[in-house]
Amino acid sequence: MSPLADAASPLADDTIGPAAVFELAEPISIAIFHDPSSRDELIERLAALASPTATKLVRSGEEALACARDEALVLVDPSNPAATVTFFDRNRDHFTLGPARFVLLLMRGGSGERALQDATSLSSFARDASFEVGRSPSIAELEKTFEATHGKSFTDWLAEWRSGALPDTLENNHILSEALSLEEGRP
């Protein structure tokens, strides 16, 4: 279990958590992600939510601290997660000096999350606005879901669409988008 969460107060999920970054106006939050693709999606989503406020992506606590007086959302994707957690823990008060909001991105089970066990000050301080991002489904899982939902594989559906056997309706255009995404996602 993450040092940020316990049985009495689990981390928010990735639908509520990102909104809390902005609504609670907490200076520091921590986002726990499961894989690089969920991290990348989160970075895009947070940047969109922050707009028109600037978003900055940095790789260390020192780089983040240099942005403290900026009117910005600072996403910290650390190159050395354990060292960055330690830096945030030791310098927590300095991150509250300006208007910037910081989101520390840490991989589930990674060195940064393990370092949080010794960073009790940071963990406690960041708890209210911290959240966990769910694991991205695999292409195989998405293909199974498509088949269960539409009664055929996406390749069979696309073959029917391309042959003209399926009508050009709004619903089929939504399905087409889903099927094309699956086709593009295949190796």
C-alpha cells in the first residue's frame, strides 16, 4: 500500500484526483501511475485541465523549485524519483512560496513510491490532493471488449464497413473510430 493511502483514507482515483489539484489549490500533490502510457495520458489531461494556465514539465526537485513563483502547473516527472521525493520532503515549505502548483509523478512500486515511506512530512502534506491513475488496458483487453460489445472482432467489423455492408450512421461512425484506434494500436 502507498504511504499516501491507508485503509481509512485511500487515494482518490484518476477522475476525481486531477480535479482536486485545481479545486483544493494544494501546492503539492502526488500522482501514482502504473505504466508509462498512463503517465503520458495523465500529463496530457492535466495540461488540458490547467489551460489557459501554463504547464511546465520538469525532471527534478531543483528544477521544480525554480518554478515556484511562476503562475503554472508544474509536472515533475523525475529522472531520479527517490532523490526527487527526498528533495520535496526536505524542501516542502519552499514549494508554498508562490502560486505554482506541483504534481509529482511516481510509478507504482518504483523507487519514488518506496522513498515516500521515509518522507512522512511530504506524504502527510500532499495526501489531500494526491491520487492514483489506473492501469491502461492492453490492446488485447481492448480487442476483447470491442468483440463483447459489438459481437465481432474489430477486424471483421472494419471489413464489413469497408465493403459497404454497414450503414453510414452516427453510431457506426463512433464504432469506426474505436475500430480504427485498435487497428492503429496493433504492432
